[in-house]
Amino acid sequence: MSSYALRLPESLKQASKRIAAADDTTMNQFFVVAIAEKISAMETADFFERRSAAASKSKTDKAWAKVSSKQPVPDDRWTKA
């Protein structure tokens, strides 16, 4: 494991401290999880971008052809809160 000195605005420090305390964890753990989540999101987006670029047009068209044009059942509709 390595160390890294992090410079961060006071407002982010205070918010991080508050959220970490509410989650009963340390600020260090909060930062580690936040960084891991961001890396995961970015790598997932990159993965799907590469998959999309590699997909053949015919396979993509076949997949979309399976999507129904029927409206969702009433219980599956989004409602504004």
C-alpha cells in the first residue's frame, strides 16, 4: 500500500468528514471507496465503448429487432413524484 498527500478544499474536507462519520468509517476509507467507484465507472464506460465499436452492424440490428414496440404495462411506467 502506498501513501499520497491529498490537497483538498476545506468544503470537501468537511463534507467528507461528515459523510464518513455518518457511515461510521474513516475519511481514508471514504476516499478509497470513492476513488474505486470512480475508476469502476470510467472503466465500465470504456469497456462498453470498445464493445460498441467492435459490434457488427448486422448483430446490432438483429438485437434491436427483438425489442418490442409495445407500451410497458401500467405498473412498469415511471411516474413523477
